Amino acid sequence: MTKDVLISISGVHTMDGEKNDVAVITPGNYYYKNGKHYVVYEEIVEGHKDTVKNTIKISPAGVDIIKNGVAAAHMVFEKNKKNVTLYQTPAGQMAVGISTSEITIDEDADQLKVMVDYKLDVNYEPLSECSMVVDIQSKATADFHLS
């Protein structure tokens, strides 16, 4: 995989029977170090001039998403485990629980695809059932389509 990548992040959050879809494609940087894949990209937060620097760390043990900036958190996804993090937003801080049921990692020369199924709770109250797909492709050969 090349350093310059395109990242597609799509997800479905189901809350009270209602599904909410989210999808974004953004440029980023990829590197592999000590048996782990790293992807770094910046996220624009609506209504703020500052960005959030995101680092996604992918390893056989799980997936970490680290956010720094106007929003900050370290979310850990490990199969059959619940992890709690403090999520700082411009509106305040909240405790976010992540109970991961499934993680699948598909890897080839120019693509890394991670699928995660998990449940979210906020301030120890169940919020939603979620699925997320992070698709990382070398910029030169990327083939993404928004539906």
C-alpha cells in the first residue's frame, strides 16, 4: 500500500428501530509499523474552524480510533469486549461505551478493509447498534463510489 491513500468510512447507527447512515471519503496517509496498520486523516467539524486529527490503528487485537482537536477521544474496538472512553466535544464531555461483537479485517496489496459491529452507550445508557466499514485504498488505484 502506498503512503497516500483515500479512506472511505461508512456506518449505520440503529436507534429505536430507525437507521441513520453516515458516509465520507477523505484523503489520508498510511503506514505500517511494528505489525500494525496506521491511517491518519483530518476531519472538518461543522461550525468550527479547527479540525480533528484522526489516527486509526488496526492490528490483529482490534481497532483504535484516536481523535485529537476540537473533539478528542480514544475509542477501542476489541471483539467480545466493552471499552469505555471519555469523548470530549465542543458541547462537553461524555462517557462512551463500545461493546464490539465482530471485527473483520481484509488485506491485500493496495487495500485494507475493516468491518466492525458494535453497540454504543452514552453515559452508561444504551444508545444504538452500529456497524462501520473503513476501506483504505492506495490513492493511485482507489475505486470508490458513493451510493
